[in-house]
Amino acid sequence: MVHGEAWTIKELFTYPNEYIYWSVQIVMYPFMTGLVAGAFVLSSLYHVFGIKELKDIARFALVFSFALLFAAPMPIVLHLQHPFRGINVFMTPHFTSAIAAFGIVFFTYGAIVASELWFLYRKHFVIKAQALREMRDRTFFEQLQYLLYCSLTLGANDISEEALHRDEKAIRILAGVGIPVACFLHGYAGFIFGSVKANALWMTPLMPVIFIMSAVVSGIALCMLTYIVVMEFRKLMIKRASKPWQMSLEEVKGVEMHVIKMTSKYLVLFLVLAITLELLDLIFRGYTAVKSWDVLRSVIYERDFYDIFIMQYGLGNLVPLILFLVPGLTTRRTLIGVLLVLFGVFMMRWNVVIGGQAFSLTFAGYMHYVLPIIPHDWETTKEGLVGAVGILVLPFVLFYFIAKVFPVFGEARQEH
């Protein structure tokens, strides 16, 4: 069976070799890289621009961006017919193609995030290593922890005020350099689509900018979603604990709402910018009305009208915008809003990737994508609902284990 034949339905006049080759995993690829870039930008709003109201969620977003980093290339690996060749992108990076440049950008961004995390948590590593070193009878698990934290200090055990000040300066520099690298990490995904001359829907110079702006929106929304879930879990643990944590239940609620309200303001700002760019691109296409506009109009305003204007712009953009702008923001309303924002960004990726393949190159036929829900072989497993859900779950699993080493709510509270 030809790749793509299992989930492609043809209509009217199409070429025999035309199928929807780029499936849900190619939708997940720009979606996941966008989450990486957006989470890092949210973290940098505090470290670079000094927005103190975002201090609590900045550390959280940086650690979560590091967890997302490992999940970002997995959709491409699953989509490859020969996944073991995927390592070639990282081992032999070059700028002769946008995909090949991914190796350089990915490793550069990974090094920046890892370095920033090290400077941010170096004091925590030293304190933990010293505390474990003073323990006389260490268990096997404590011995492993001791070796881990000693390794993470990299021999830099100076935690004086002057040394910590140098660490803060290094964090600020790395965060400043990391913002354009993070934007380029996701912007090149839009560059890949925007440079495809054979596809009328994808070819637009605004595509990289639209991808970057929606990436910031999705990254901020996912960090807010995860932050709310974690804080709700903390409140639940405080209620059940016989000895409460360092913060009381009322203090946790106050911190949660303060962070949510401040972060939602920046989410609304970037959401408005993303919607403006997308509508500008749509209006520009209709005004110029190039040769392929007839088939594009039939796809945008007729066949994909529900996906674009109802699901993406209506449910994914307009509804959450109203939820955030109405006074008296609550945690429950924020949770619904960020879920809808993430859904809207995902639908934007879906409409670009799948919608761009919905019409034949004959301009006289159409193709429909049917997402494989119940897999019956390996192809429909990795390219269907099971593979997409697995990619979504992976960063949360990684974040759970990474947060054991990098405490996201401050060293003092974690040690207590």
C-alpha cells in the first residue's frame, strides 16, 4: 500500500499518485516546536525584561520548555519511513535545506536552555550535594542522588553573593540570545511551508511570522494549563497532609491567581497579534486573487469553512478572547480559556498542513483526510490518533521526572 492511501479519500479529478502524505504527525511537529519556543519566550519575559510579576511562572516555563525540547523532534521520527535515518539531521547539519538546518538550530537552542537551567539551579545543586555529603549513613538512593548532584555542580561550588550575581548575569545573556533562536526554531517550520512554490495555500511570506506568533500563544497557554494543574494538585496535597507545606492553602491560592492574571494579560496580547496576522494573510489572498484563488476559495470558504471559521477562529480564538477580557477572571474560566487557545493553535496547524493538501494540483479535484482512530497496523498506529496522543503525553512524563531534579517552585520550598 502506498503511504497515505490508508487515510486519503479522493474526489473529482486528481492525479493517480496524489495522496495526503503529510498526516497528523506533521501537524504535531510544528505544534510541539511552537510549544517549545512559546514556553521559552514566557520564561524570558522575566529574565530579560525584568517583569517581576512573572517570576514564579518563569522558572516553571523554562523547565517545561526543556522537557518539551525532547518531544519536539519525535513526530518527524515517527513520520519517517526509515526513522533511524532521522539522526542524520543532527549528525550532519547544514544550511542547504530548511530541514537540514534543524540540526544546527535544535542543538544551539538545546545548549542555550541547558546552560540557562544550570546557571539558574547551580546554587540548588551545590546545597543538595553538600547536604548529602554531610549525611553519614546514606541509603542507596541517597548515594545516587549525591553522585547526581555532585556531577551537576561541574565542580563549581562557589555560592557566594558575587558568584550568584555572575550567574544571574549569565542567565540574562542566555535568555536574551535564546529568544531569537527559539523564534527561529519554530519560524523555520513556517519557512518550510511558505517556501513551497507548488502549493498555493502555503506560499506566503507571512507564514513564518504567523507560526512564530501562534507559537508564543500556544507556549504561554500550555504553561498556564500545566501551572494550574500543578497548583491544584498542591492544594489537594495540603488539604490531605497532616503537616502543611511551607505555604498555607490561602497563600497557594493567592500566588496562583496572581500569576494567572498577570500571565493572561500577555497571552491576550500575543493572541490578538496572532489573529491579526492570520486575518491579514486571509484578506491579502482574497484581494490579490492569484490564479489559484478559485480553488483556494472553494477550500477556505466552502469545504473547510467549519474547520477554519468555526473551530479555529470561533472556538479557538474568539471564545477564549472573550473569556479573558471579561472582568473577574477565575481559575476555572482560565482553564477553559487556555484549553480553547491550545485547540485553536492546533486547528491552525491542522488547517495549514491538511488543508494545504486538500486540493489536487489539477485544481479540479479534492482529497479528504480521515484520521486513523483504531489502528490496524504500525502505519496507522504511528500516523493516527494513538501516535498523536503519545506525542502529547510524552513532555508531561518528561516534565515529571525533570522536575524532581530541577524544582520548579523554588529551592527553599522544595527542600522543606
